[in-house]
Amino acid sequence: MNRIALAIHGGCGVMAKLDLSEEEWAAARADLHCSLQVGWAVLSAGGSALDAVQAAVVVMEDSPHFNAGYGAALNTEGEHELDASIMDGRTLEAGAVTLARRIRNPIKAARRVMEKGEAVLLGGASADAFAQAEGLDIVEAGYFTTERRVKALAAMKAHVTAGTAVKASEAEKHGTVGAVALDRAGHLAAATSTGGYNNKPAGRIGDTPIVGAGTYARDGLCAVSGTGKGEFFIRYAIGHEVASRINYLGEDLETAASKVIMKDLKPYNIGAGLVAVSADGSIAAPYNTDGMFRGWVTPEGQFCIATHQKVFEVSAA
Ligand code: GLY
């Protein structure tokens, strides 16, 4: 029987302990655990990698602790513009939405875009209308707003006024969620969803809905989902770059993933991380910041969750 594997992330950054209360850290870890459980349940029942990554991302979109769906970052106008994408490594089919304002779970809309096959990327009001026509949950924009994001936007605007934006904590800046998986049939898939970054310009589109940048999956190579300042993930086509290093240079997953995060992106001091799974079920989760919300389940069924360097083994149940 083929090996299965799953890895998720909920954003990377400085993640100072004081950024969140003990209760908030615990709640974020619990939601990571839940995301792993939901994705793993799909894979262990023989389901597809595509279904597993979507299910895992939906849990994080519905959690207020991550910058995607409910609890997403606000742009400079105080509005949410959501991005998401999903890719099937078996067929190289992909779907994405960008600048969505009313889709409760943007990753579900990305999947529908992929399945419909008329476009890879739908944006703005057309993405919202498409999701509505497809019968997905549509919400008022206020649904996505949490007190934490409102405070973060105000704090960032104060930083900008004072000329200290560079010193803002990562909790005030950005985050993204994502999942990668290998299923029993040997197929790979990746999914990523985000609100972008705090105080981003209205209309700004990051790497998350750009296939090959924030999300990439190709059977036989790897599946990748990234987090960090999207402009750099687009410039370096990070998802595709990891796959290409494996494909053309014969590097293993850990070497390829570490190279792009720790060497290519490190000099820009932007904060970046990714999770990736390879065709043999190995998992990589490099990040060049103090921490990254992340978790994985090994092919042996070992559940792990981490925010900073220390990795906690957790129960499957
Ligand atoms: N990586 C998410 C973004 O930059 O929008």
C-alpha cells in the first residue's frame, strides 16, 4: 500500500510569545491539530490528496487565529480581499480566486474554478458571483472581521504615520494558511488561502492565488504551499522552483525547500516559510523567521504540531 502524508502551515513570523495570550496560543494549536485530523481522516479513508488539502484548509479558514477566511487581515481601506488556490498534482489542473470579498471559504471556490475548467484564476466581484452561482456559502464582508485584525490595522497605520512600520510585530503584519498531501494512489495536491497582509494596498494580489508561486503540486515531484511576503514568492516562482530543483538537479525535498527559503529569500529579510511533501512522503517545513504555525502527519501516522523550534508530538484522536 502506498504511503500517505500531510503537512499544514498557518503562517510564519517573529511570533513573540507576547503577541498572543496563552489561551490564544493554545487555541491556535488546537485548530492546527483539528486541521491535521480532518485532512488525515480523508487520506486514511483512501480519499484524494485534493480533498484532504481542501478539508485541512477549510478548518484554518474557519478559525479566527489565522489570516485566511474568518479572521483575515484588513487592507488599507479596512476591507478584506481574499486569495486562495488549489492544485492537483495528478493532472496539473489548478483553480484560484483573488480579491474575493464575500466567499466564506475561498479554497472551496478555488476548487470549483479548477473543476469548472473555464479559467484558472477568477478575480473580484466575478469570483464572488461565481461562488454564489455554484451554491457556496456567501457572507457579509463583516463576517471576516475580528477585533484582533481591527486593532492590528490601527497599530500598523500608527506605525506608518510614525515611520516605524518596519518594527511592527509579525502578528500585526501577515500570515497565510496552507496544506500539502500525498494520497494512497500516489497523487500530490497543494492548497493555500490568505487575507494577504495587514494594511496592504487595495487591489493588491499576492502569491497565494498564483500557481507556481504560493502553491504548486506535481506528481512524482512534490506539493508546496508557501507563507510570507508574496511579492518575493512570485518573483522566485517558489513553488515551481522547489519542484524544478528536485526535477532537474535531483535534490531531495529538504535540500530543495531549504535552499529557496534559507538562501534565496533570506537576504530580503522578509520572513518566509513553506510546507512541502514529496512523492515518497517525505515532509519539509523550512522557515527563516522565529516561528511558523505548522503541523504534519508522517506516513507512519505520527502527528506533530509546532509554532517555534520545539515540535510537539500529539495524539491522532
Ligand atoms: N503570502 C501571502 C501574501 O503575500 O499575500
